[in-house]
Amino acid sequence: MASLEELRTIRLAKLELLKKAGMDPFPAKVPRTFCLKDARESFDEYVKADKEASIAGRIMAIRGQGAILFAVLYDGSNNGLGKFQAVFKKDEIDEKLFQLFTDAVDIGDFISVTGKFFTTQRGEQSLLVKTWTMATKTLLPLPEKWHGIKDDDERYRKRYLDILMNEELRDLFIKKSKFWDVTRTFLKDKGFLEVETPTLEITTGGAEATPFKTYHSDYDLDVYLRISVGELWQKRLMSAGFPKTFEIGRVYRNEGSSPDHLQEFTNMEFYWSFADYRDGMELVREMYIKIAKDVFGTTKFTSRGHSFDLDTVWTEIDYINEIKKQTGIDINIATEKEMIKKLQELKVTYDGENKERLTDTLWKYCRKNIAGPAFLINHPVLVAPLAKGIVGTGTVQMFQPIIAGSELGRGYSELNDPIDQLERFNTQQKLIDSGDTEAMMADHEFVEMLEHGMPPTCGYGFGERLFAFLADKPARELQMFPLMRPKK
């Protein structure tokens, strides 16, 4: 088998053949009457009128020999299904052009062909070529059709080839785009205003995560890439008088990599004034069912070893009781030492020995056993520094959809008591001072806004992780261009 460099040398020679024949291997524009999807839709009209048409695309296959050749063109139209057959007959085309096609064209090249439509004896809509021209001459071959690129590192580095050759992957990216379209339309239909908030922040807020830090030269200031989709900013918009807002955008978290954990991804957050977490739970259930039906055509899924149906009653799971039921630990009274001992017994790796981190780790052990759909409620105040408390319980008005053993969203009745908020920020600051890089930074200007007044508000957010779970694919696989270490 020839090496890539040998194949490249052969194609460079074909490039010279094109030039000697007076054909530009890389023209700025080529004849094209319509895309291949529209070619099929206009086929009967053009046949009836006996009109010529021009189509263009990448050659995905060539078959035949001698006086007749068949080339399958692809241009990605019709949601990635845009293919059309071009037929080259020696007695229907200039002899030199026919020979040039035979000698200089490879699978993977982009060409434009002009001729008339007809139907082959096998019933295939085709174009009988009268003339053709090169659109782009390729110097390297496509991956082998039936096997594609098998090495994950190579697939991610050459994602353009992976998507081109893998119809299932291409379909998933089309579905992912629709996933966000359906989300956006659903919220707009419910009266939510789409907004844009800063991605560079002086203090990060809205989540517990380690941020990326950068430098603003003009202001001589350290700033952070946001870790949430403008939570503290959208709450300011509630104070400003907007009743319902949402944003879909990228967030950044400087954390470890895994198939389901990324440093850069898309999230959505909405904020709804004069609504509480119970209102949010109803809206979120309706939204998830709508997304499932419109994007996947079903509400029944199997993912991560769990089977579930979103269009059923979503049970409610008590955070503290569930941990006690599965581990025997009552997090209200257990000491850090007791929690660490239990985690060691369960052979669970934990990061950090403060009560907040240990509590969160115990819950993460428990959640993997829950198929859902369910709502996790009654979280302790310690793990939800921005949620409104439930008086006299030490818990908050927070909810999280639990699906396939994971939380796939988070919402709560937002804390709008400035005194309580400042106290919680101070608690988070103590965690930062003790070395917890994921604790939430204090935002005193946000507290000042609360002193001016913010109405009762429900806030909620979810990310593309939901799509990954419904598709039963790793989140990294569903990034078009995952971050890669440079090749050495």
C-alpha cells in the first residue's frame, strides 16, 4: 500500500496535468445552478423542459471503466444527505475532457459538471455530463470509506474527515443544532427575552468551578472567563424590570477532562420573575419533553445503562434522605471524619475534606443508581449558596432533574435577601481561603443590587450534557472540535 507521501506525489502530478490542460485546479467559482438537494427537487422540471443544469460537489465514489464512468457527488445539502450521480459517457463529452477526467481526477476532488438530467435503467436520477471543470483538486486522499478513522486522537484532530465519512456523527451534530433551536423557540414562545451577558468577569459567579484566568491589557486587570451563562448578570436584569430572560452561550471551567467533562461547552440559563422553584419544575419538565419529541422523535431512551421515559410523572427525591438511605450517613449530623470513613468504605475517591465537598461526593455516589426522570429537592444550604432557603429546615428551594444517574440541570428560587447573600458569600470566601479553588467568589456589587431590590425569581440552567445523555454519547464526542494537545 502506498504511503500518504507517495499518494500526495501522484496527486501533485495530476495537478500539473490539469494546469497543462488549461484548467485551474483551485478556481474562485464554478458553474452551479443549484445545490444537490434542489437538483432532485427540480429534476422533473428540467427533464420536461430539456434544460441543461450545473451541479457541483465532492466526489465520494467513482465506478465504471472504458467508455462510461459514474461519479457520486456530495455537497452536504439536505441535512447531509445531498448526493447526486454524474454520468460520463465518452461519446457525449469532448474526448480530451473525458481523458482528463480519467487521468487527473480522484475520489475526494470537488468538481462542477454541466449537462442534462436523465434517469438510468436502474431508476437513478442522474446528470449526463456534457462538460466539467475542477472546483478543488485534493492532494491527500479521504479515509477508507467503510472503516473511516479509527484512532480517537486522529479523529478529533481531523474532525472534518471524521464528520465527512461518518453519517451517524454528522446526523448527531445536526440534531445538536436542532436541540438548541428547539430550546430557544420553546423559551421565546413562553415569553422569555434572549439576552447576552459578559463572558469576561472580574469575579466569577453562578456555579462552583475553577475558572480560567486571563489579563485585560487596557484595564491592567486580571479577569476570568465565565463559568455560568450570566447568572448574576441576568438577575440584575430582573432588578432592571425584565420579567423573563434567557441566554444560550459558551462557558469555561478549568477542570479535569473526561468523556463527560469538558473545559468549554454550551449552556442555557433562564430567569423568571415572580416564579419559584415549583413553577420552574413544571416548565422544565415540559421543556425536556418538547426537546425529546422534536429532536429525537421519542421520549423513551436508554443511556449510561439506564432506561427512562421523560413523558411520565417525575418523582421527587429528597437530597438528605436519599444519601441516608443509600449510605447510612445523615449529613445533618455526621462529622467530616465519619463522612471520609464512609467514602473510604465505598471506595469512592474524594477531593477536599471540608463538609461541602464531602457532602457533594456522597451524593454523587448515590445519584448513579437513579434512572429517573426525577427531581432532586431539599438540598442543604451548604451546597447551594445562591438559592432561597426553606425556613427552619437548613435546606433550600432548589431542584435538579436526575436522569440516567446524573444531574442534567439545576434551578432554584433565587436568593434575594442581601444580608443572607452576603453571609453565604463570606462562607464561600472562607472555603477559598482554605484552598478550595471551586468555591464561589464574592460579588459585592451583586449584593448592592439586591439591596436595591430583586423580585422573587426562579432561575434554571442546563447544558449540552443533556443532549449527550439523550444521544447516549460521551460529551467529548459531541464537540465538533475538541481541545487537543499540540502534536510534538
